[in-house]
Amino acid sequence: MIVHPPVASRALVRKHLAADLVVVGGGLAGTCCAITAARAGLAVILVQDRPVLGGNASSEVRLWVLGATSHLGNNNRWAREGGVIDELLLENQYRNPEGNPLIWDTILLEKTVAEKNLTLLLNTAVHDLDKSGPDAIRAVRAFNAQNSTAYELAAPLFVDASGDGIVGFLAGAAFRIGAEAAAEFDEAFAPAVAAPELLGHSIYFYSKDTGRPVKFTAPSYALRDITQVPRYRDFNAADYGCRLWWIEYGGLRDTVHETEEIKWELWKVAYGVWNYIKNSGKFPEAANLTLEWVGTIPGKRESRRFEGDWMVSQRDLIEQRPQPDAVSYGGWSIDLHPPAGVYSEKPGCQQWHAKGVFPIPYRSLYSRNLSNLFLAGRITSATHIAFGSTRVMATCAHSAQAVGLAAALCRRDGLAPRDLVEPARMAELQRRLIRAGQYIPGVALCDPADLAARAAVTASSAYQLHELPAGPDRLPLVDAWAMLLPVAPGPMPAVTVTLDVAAATELVAELRVSSKPGNHTPDVTLALVRVPLAAGPAQAVVLRFPSAIDVPRYAFVCLAANPALTAHLSDQRLTGVLSVTQKFNRAVAKSPRQEPPPGSGIESFEFWIPQRRPGGKNLALRVDPPLALFGPENLRNGFSRPTCQPNVWLAALSDPAPTLTLTWPEPVAVARLEFDFDSDFDHPLETVLMLNPETVAPFCVPALRVLDDTGRLIAEIREQHLSQAQLVLPAPVRTRRLTVQVTPPAGGAPAALFRVSAY
């Protein structure tokens, strides 16, 4: 036994830790940033004030992770974010297709603690800091109430990913709260006069069927008069979790210092809603339901936004302005909510989409007045209008990965964050990001160190799209449908579709493209043909469009809605080829055509969106001449997802043993191999509530073997389900030739690879 006699006072246990980089905030942005920096060789401390990682995505809040894919509700094709966030989402798909938020917690924790260079401090809140000069932070101070320990964490570089910007705030970084006036950044959608309005917080609840009647007695603080919520008629017994994102409050309050009061108001509403569902008598189907879980902390949307050397604004999004220092991208809508939240008479949100994704510049990811502070997460440098898009978690995580790798380059070369804007340094950052799986719109990987770039690359076969054979399924054309096909410059190939014709009618077909080749919004009509049809089954209808394709791009072969017609569908899935329909997703749009307010600076256009698997099959078709755009030369074009072309090597379906061969004129020493696979970047992979139809993408190569010029196996991958694989050889291998034997996916899609690199 240890006896401690009385004393005048006692001091906390104190620990002083030093690292190359301190990341404050363990949401998805901070987590992905810290993992990226640790993998790049930095000693990293990740400080999180909660018991789990993930922030708004964690089991404490339970919001699904989304970004540019926008629930498949916009025209951003193959837009899921890459790198670490992609790795996490694919691992969640593989282990947790049911969307259990607790399993998602374990994946985030496992990936973080697996990094030997990373020290994780959970339940540890930063509350103070020291500066080494007017514009530099020396150390942050934090406290962990669980182990009653005070920490001092010192580093030459810091990342504020805390959500409310506690580090930037304490250090004196320039920041903003509220909406800018329209004139300041030439934002037509912004208010004429700057306003203190914000997006609010939300709290979610889960229900469960117990199989027997359950009563509910509401706590005294529950909202009794549900009609105080203007949208109360939208509540039902089936919706739960973040489908009730619009239970929101706080946009007219101080979303930093009044968060506790906001939380209590949200509890009041949440328990009031459940009382209404259980006890109003209007929902007999709720008799056996119990309230399984209610959030204990609110999911925050907006508070402080910090100023970098560039503030992303509305025109950056809508015009998709190129940025010389692009390191990330966004693609969520400009998604703004009424400040009064759930108590507003207005709809819960207004969402206005761009025609494609927009680049995010590195200059928006560090403080303009603190020399060693990076910005990550929702506090990055953007106006209130642009923040409506940049704030979502997958976008935040993707940008934060760029911060993590930037920190590694700064530490290696003794630079401040701003110094990386210099073109040669930015080119290195972009190159290393792309190698790590990051997609940067319009920026191709060009790596002089890649031995594969100097090799002759051949393949055992290359797929040509001549036919997607008809299967047993049929699609009545009650809506307009289209095939999204990659095409090369020159005459548009003839496309033959198979239709059942119930009565004599006319097929109206259009050839459309996007006004920007890298977009997938079919806003330009090149040709329209009308084909008279007699009644009869299985008619082969040839569509010959008198148009030429100007540059490599995607073309939309559109079939107008016609209830007399039924299209034959194909069971064949194919990398870089999709069917889309002129519909809309109610989660992110109000109609099949976006019609923003006049003078808002936002464009009008149609949504043409794919359907989720197991739906969304391709139309059965033939193409003449065949589309020969899937050869092995694509492996070195610098893009690892479909853009304006498929950018993929596909083996022929008839190839029993798909093989790639890299040949050099002289022996080379290979120590590392990198592969990029097709994990279906069009799939949003929401983390909760929405079931994934499979645990592995149907296009994903499950295994491969690598042999040297003697036929010796030097490396292999088994049970592969991610977008990337890196193979570090036990010792460098000198060889004139590498042979890559690829195992095709089990579901019948052709074997697909986007990149093979050797170092």
C-alpha cells in the first residue's frame, strides 16, 4: 500500500513528446494525414480528443463517408477519392458490407496503430500552445482525463485537423466565420451582404425491431409539440441514422462555444421525434421498435474557416478552374442548409452541382500567416459558398493526404509549407501523391525513376469492344437511357442495339458529348437520328450518327424514353463502360435537370446517372468498327482510372492466361513493383446504412504473379481487393524481362490493370 500524506497542492503527471509532425484531430482528415506522413517516414503524433477515430464518420456520430461520388447522384463518373481514404473504404467494403459503424471504428484504429512511426493519443484534447516566434508554433499542450496526464507535444510542423481549428485559433491564424458578401470573391450565389449564418450540427438515432411490443416514455426534456418542426410529416418509422441528417440546429448560434447548448436542443428534438413515432398513434408499424442508440455528441458541419494563400470560391467549383498546385479535388454539390435548421420553413438543404470535379490547390491547405501550420479537414481555406462542397469527409480526407506527404517533403528539405508551391517542388509532390493513389484532375503521373517507362510492354491479348452480348434481362424504356462509351478522334462508330418493339413507333437516339472532354455531363448534342420501327421482338437497330469525334473523350449514345420499346441488357461488366439513365437521386437532387436560381452563377444541365449493382447492367450492343482503346500502352499514360478515356489494359475475354511482359534492352535492377487495379471508382462505398452489393469490386484482379527472365517467381499477390499493391522484393533482382501473370476476376469481367511500375 502507498500512503500519500496531505500537501499544499500537486501537479499533474507530465509527458514531453517530440516528433517530426503533430496532427491535431483524429477525424478522417487527421487520420489519413497522419497515416500518409508516417508511411512517408515521418515520426508523427496524432492527437484525438475522442475515444475513437473518424470524427463524424465514427460510431459516435455515424455519418456515412461521401465525397465527389455524391451517392451516384451527379455526373461525376469514376470520382471516388483515392489513396488512404480509398484503402479504408475498400477494406470496409471487404470486411463490413453491412455498414456496421463499430466495425468501421476498428478498421480506422487498426490501420492507424499499424504504422510504426505513428504515436496515437486518444481522449487527449489540445488546450494551449507555445510559439517560438510571432509566426511559428513550438509545441501544443494537451490533457487526457482518462489517464490524468498533461502532454507537451513539440514538432517543427503542425497540422490542424481539429474541426473547430483549436491550434490555428490559439496560435493567431487568420480565420472567418459566416458567409462572405457576393462581391468579395465574385460569387453570384453568395448573399449581397456578409451574414453570420452557418450550417448547423446534427444528432442521429438508431431503432431496432425487438420482435415484441415496446413502450417508450419520453424524457422530460423531449420536444412535446412536434409541429414546431415544420417538416414533421416527413418523419416515419423506417428512417433512422444519417438519413435524418436534417435534424439539424445551431446555424444561428456560436457553433464553437455554444455546442453544448446546441447538443441539448438536438437531444430535445431527437427524443421528441421518437416520442411522436411511438406514441402519436400514427405509426402502428413502430409497435415493436425500440430506441437502440442516440448520438451523444453532435456532428458538426461548420465553424471556423482559416485563410490560406488561396481561398477556394464558387467560381473555382463551377468553372472547374485549373490550379497549377492542384493536389486534390472536390465534387460534392454546393450544399447549403437554412441556418434555422430543423425549425426552418425552408427545405433542409439546397444542393447545386458542377458539371464535373474541381481541383483543390495546395495553397488552400496551409495558414497564410503561420509559417509551420498546415490546414486539414473542414477548416481549409474556402469561402462559405465553396465550403458547402469542400466540407464533406472524403474530400477532406483526400486533401489531408496531400498535407501529410507535403509535410514529409518539407521535413526532408527543411522547408516551410509555402515553399512547396515552387513549380519543381510541386511537381514532386504531385508525382508522389499520384504514386500513392491520389487522383489529381488533369495531372498525369510522369516518373523518370520508373523503370517500366523505359521498357517495351506487350500483352498476351487486348480487349476490343465489339459486342456486349444480350443476356436474359430486359429494360423497358420508360426513361431515357444511354451507353457511356470511350471513343477516339474520327468518325463515330456505328452502334447497334437490340430492342423489343410492342407497337409500331419511332426510336429517337442522340449522340452527345460533354463540353469539357474530362467531364461526363452530356451537355452537347452532336447528332440526332430517328429510326421508324415496326412491331416485333429482338430487332437489331443500327444507329449511324453523321458526326466526327474531335478529341479522345466519352460519348453518350442516348435512347429517348419510349414505352413501346424494351432494350435487351447484357450481363457483361467492363472497366470504363457504363449505362446511365436520365433520372435523379432524391438524396442529392430535386429533379432530373438542375435548374438553379437565375443569376446564381450555377449552370443548368441534366443528370445522367448509373444505377447501383446488381442493377445498372449495360445495354446489349455491337460497335462497328470495334473500340480498340484497351491496350497495354494505357499502363504508362499516367492515369489510373477512367477520365476522358478508359486508361486501362484489359485482356481479351477469350484469353485463358492474361500476361504482361516488360522487356529492357539491358538488365535492370528491380527492387519494388507497384500495381494499380480497378476497384470501381464509380462506387461511392458509403460506410453506414447502405449495404454494399459485394465485398470486392467485380473488376478487381484478385491475384497476380511476377517472374524474371529465367522464369523464376520473384513476387506474387493473393486475395487482392484494393486499388493498389506494392511489392518490395527481399533483394533487388537483375533481369531483362518481367512477366506478370494476371488472374481475371471471378465474375466474368476481363482482367484489368491501370498501372505497372518498377523501381
